[in-house]
Amino acid sequence: MRIILVGYGVVGKGVTTILARRYMEKIANYGFNPKVVAIADVDGAVINARGFSAEKLEKFKQKGYPLSADPDFGHQGMSALEVIESVEAEVVVEVTPVNIKNAEPALSYITKAFKTGKHVVTTNKGPLALAMPALTELAAHNNVFLRFSGTVGGGTPMLEFAKRCLAGDKILAIKGILNGTTNYILSEMGQNCISFQDVLANAQKLGYAEREPSMDIDGFDTACKVVILSNWVMGKKVTLKDVNITGIREVTLELLQDAAKRYSTIKLIGTVEDKEVSVKPVEVPWANPLCVSGVLNAVTFQTEYAADQTLIGRGAGGIETANAVLRDLLDIRHKLASKLLS
């Protein structure tokens, strides 16, 4: 499987690390032979039709200069769209930064990949939040696969759990804590009586929150994930504009202390039901499985036959998200093999 990697930040470097590790084991156990034939970043690209060795990928990570400055394989100024258009590969792995205003440039990268007959694995919530129904239709029209496990749950396989482990059952509703940053803030406020601003500042120091934290604390990150769950798991055709969103700025110590008197706390909950697709602070009993602390994520699938099923695990993180990319690549490889046998 030849791979074009678009984006070479934390997640992109994590992808090359995971693909390089235990390379022979992947071939032996899965019949999976991944070859990164191109990496496109903001300054240009590196391209090798034979695929980059694990040693070369490691050297790229260690070098201080831009990728495109590599004397053997560098192409300075070459755009990602040009790479996707011209380089022969089966899959584009798109791991560029999230943009929920217009989803660019990732949206263009994904559509270009589809139109050139390439499958796509993305960790980018922006295109899915704004245009997921259209993208799934475009992928089907071009007879390619779109996978995005790393967009929800990071290293915790929430999407796969719903699709595979609950296959045959009917999922009636989904409720979850889908953002580790807001969960950390609310946990610290409730457990240690620290003000919102002080906890936010500490979260930024620890790297849990961005310098501009509105994506997390105003609920947009959770809302993007709710859109993905709505479409992929529940079959709803919704986008970000269909989600009712309330963040955590108005959650005070007084509200948390009042909830504690009822043996509860407040969590930012994303909800998908028949008549509601929302993100808002909700009072959750301490005994509820969703009442997890710190940066953990948790999601409960309410089913027709198996009652409530709750999955708890780590959310975002470079290597965790990169591992989700590997799961998606293996899934595409399995789907392609099944097509050949049918």
C-alpha cells in the first residue's frame, strides 16, 4: 500500500513512527506492506516512488531544516494538491490542522484524492463537521473509502466499537464526554474548588489547552465529534450548523458545589438522539459511568437490546491519534482484499 502523507506535525510524525515500528511484523501478521511514497508539508514535499525506509523517515524527523530541503528527494514549493495529483499511491493520509470556518485546505485535499481514485484516512474534524454527508457521497461515487477513526476518541476506538461490536443491535442514542480539555477543567474545578480561569491557565501550561482555547471550552470540538457520530453511527445527515452548542464558560464553582450536594457533578456532554443533536453542560451523577475525571473521554451508546454500553479511554494525543490512522489503513487494506476475493 503506497501512502501520501499530507501534514507533518505531531500527528504526521507519529504516523511515520508507527508505520516504521515492527514493519516486518505488520507484513507477517496482516499482509500489510505500507510504503510512504510522499510527504507534503507547508513548504513543499519529499517524494520517493519506492517508498522511504524507516531510517530515512527517522532522519526526516531529526533534521531541523524543512522536509523539501532534502538533497535527494526534496521538492521545494510543491503543493500538497500537486503531490496528490501527480504521485501514484493508493491512500492519502490527511493530518493537517483543523479549520471549522471553511475546512480548508483539508477539504480540497480530500476531494482531490477522491477524484484521483485515492482512498483517504483523515484525522481532521473540519471537513467532516462541515460537509460529512457530501464527502461520504463523493467517496462512494468515486468508489473509494473514507476513514476517520482519529477524529473521535483518538486512541480509543469509539467509532469501531459502535459499528462492529454493536452490529445487529439498534443504537437509540449516544451521550459522551468527547473533549479531554473541558473534562480536565471541570474535574479540577469540582474536585479542588479552583476557579475556571486558574484551571484554564494551568491546562494551557500542561499542554491540555491551546493558547486560544475557544475550540474546546466553547464546545466546538465536541460538536464536530457529535456530527461525526451522528452521521457514521446513527445515519443522520447533519453538519455543524445543526448542532445546538453551549460551552463551559458559564459553569461556576457555585454550580458545581450545588451539584455535589446531589452527589453529582457537571460535565460537557455531546448528545445524539432522535430529536436532539447538542453539546451542553449537564449534571451527571457520580455513579454514572460517564462521570470520569481528568482528560479521559467516555461515551455511552444506548441500545435497543444490549442496554447501555460505555467506552472509556484517552482522547487526543499525537501517538494515540496516529495509532487510529494505522487502524484505518488496516481496515482499508482488509476491505480491498475482500473486494478482490468477491
